[in-house]
Amino acid sequence: MKLVPYRAYQCRTPKLHSLVGFFAFGLLMLMPLAVKGQSSGKQESTPITLVAFGDSLTAGYLLPPSAAFPAQLQVALAAKGYKVEIVNAGVSGDTTSGGLDRIEWTLQAPADGVILELGANDALRGTDPTIPRENLDKILGLLKSKDIEVLFAGMRAPQNWGPEYAKAFDAIFPELAAKHGVSLYPFFLDGVALDPALVLQDGLHPTEKGVAEIVRRILPFAETMARKIQERKTAANK
């Protein structure tokens, strides 16, 4: 761009020159007001901290950190306009008993919400369903006592333990969600489990594409959770 000397803009008629200067001065005075009006009408997203608390399905077994469930969900929520940080608190091999043992320690850092995904390893081991029920009941009770928003991810038992076991285990999640009044995502591996194109060679853990499919399906639930937290935090700051 070629810069033109200021004198090229000077008017030959003094009256016209002063008139131009008057309007230019007026525009300069109005510009800050216009900018202020635009910025005051914009809704800024309230920062949110979520904790993805689970086992290897949350941790991202054999995947790079950027491909794990918390990282992919954070990107998806950011694309929806939410200023969110999701902490990966997944521990491979963890059971509901292990989760109960470490939940207090995990919550030492402030959290607005928790995505609770546990139970798969209990089911794989054929653990008596009363045990994961009791553990998850205590975890949900603790989160409720701390006024932390919860998205509870359900799990399903493998069929090799028989229909009675599967019925008792699968019922844990909707029943506890109703008891504690938390949002339930019925099955964390919905659309991914047993699909060879979306799971690793072990047939259990999702690939990066598998995680993306989980995120795609759970996103509406996570977005509702984030919106509730954001509205509550905004109201509290007024």
C-alpha cells in the first residue's frame, strides 16, 4: 500500500477544511463508544473445569494424550463455544473400588463437574454387582455433597457371565442416576463396542476414531452439563 502525504488531503478552501476536520473529530469521539457498545453486548464464556474420572477407556489406553477421550471432548466443547478444561483422571485397570479410594484425592483441585466412567473392569472380572453398586453410590454421594455437576456414564456387562449377572450389573447405572438425580449417558461405548473398525486388536479399547465416535455421541450430554455449570457460575458472579 502506497502512503499518501498528509498535505495531499488538505482542502484548498478554509471553510471546507474546517468542516472536514469537524466531522473527523466527531467520528474519532464516537468510535470508542461504538466499540464499547459492541463489547458490552458480547457474552463471554465462563471458564469451566471438568474432571473425566474413569479407567482405561477415559485414560486413552495405547493412544497419544491428544487422542484420549478428555482431550477430544475438550476440543469438541470448545468448538461449541465453551471455555473448558477437561482433566484426564483416568487410570488404566481401575475398578470402582480403586475409584472410590482416589476420588477424594482427585477432588483436591477445584472441579465444576465430573464425568464418571467406571465399572467396566468390575464387569470383566465378574465382580459381585453389589460391590460396584455400593462404590458408585458412595462416589456419587460424595460428588453431590460437594455440589459438583455429574455426567454419569453407564456400562454394560459382557454376556459370558450369564443373563442374571448382566441384568443385575446393567441396572446399577440407571438406578443410581435416579437416586442421586444426575444425568446419565446410558452406555459409554455405545456405537463402538464390538465394532472391529473402532476398537483395538484386544477388542475392548477404542481407537482414536472410536474415541471420536464416543465424543460425537456423548457431546449433547456434555454440552448440557457445561451449559448448566456456566449458567450457575455466571449467576453466582453477578
